[in-house]
Amino acid sequence: MDKKTLKILFACPSPNALSPTFESMFARMEPLGDGRFALYFMRYTGKEWVGIGDALSVDECMKAIQDDAWFVP
């Protein structure tokens, strides 16, 4: 199973915007086996993934993405 990267779509309503929308990667789940995942967030630089959880279930990953401040855009 491959890594799963989650993206968010931002809207730019300004008439001066370079583009009306843009995507940003914000979370990555890397399978470890046995239904467990390593969870990462993207640093503000957009160039480095930082691990914040190992051996998490899918439900634990989704809860962390929903509740953890590291995933607030």
C-alpha cells in the first residue's frame, strides 16, 4: 500500500489573485502494516513532512487530523 497524502483546496476570491484556487498538502498517512499508519503533517515551508504519530489506526489518524492543532490551515 502506498502513502496517502491529504490535500486541502483553498479559494482566493480576490480579483487580484493569481489563481481562483490552490491546493496544499497537509497530512500524510504511511502504512506500517497490520492496519497501522505513521501520521505526518507538512511544515509551513511546504518542503518537509514531520512525523507526529506511529502505529495509529485509521480512526486514530482521522481523529488527530480533525482535532490536532498541527493540521489547522
